[in-house]
Amino acid sequence: MIGTFYWDLQHSEWPVLCVSSQNEDLLLSKVEFGGDYYWSTGPLEPVNNVVQELEAIGRFGDWFYKEHKDIYQKIIVEALYTIKHFL
């Protein structure tokens, strides 16, 4: 859940990133807010495209890395692994 990108087409044209959760609600970051947050309750479809995920996180503001370094670094490492072994 945390660190997972989802499609939430009602709120964003880009993949959104889960940064926290509370019960079934997800705190999501989106490109249109520069990585800032909003809550979502609906079931969302996970993104399965590492290129789209990297493009989205690259559009978040500089502050995002400082606040979510652990999530950001995990995404980069997983993306590099996927690109090396599967693309």
C-alpha cells in the first residue's frame, strides 16, 4: 500500500502515490499538487508501468524527497531493478 502507485482517474491524469493509510483510506500524492496530498476512499487500480511511475514522481516538488526519502529511494531502486531485468 505505502509506496504503491495507483490510478485515480477521478482526481488525476497521472499515477498517484500512496504515502500513508488509515483504515481503508489512502493518503495520496499527485502531480497536479506538486506531490501534495489528498485522501481517497475508493478502490484503486495499481499502476504496472515503471516509466509512468518515475515520470510522475519526477514531477513532484523538491520538498517531497526530503519528506519521503524512504519511499522515494525504494521506488528508484525497484525501478532500476525492473528496467535492468525486464525491459
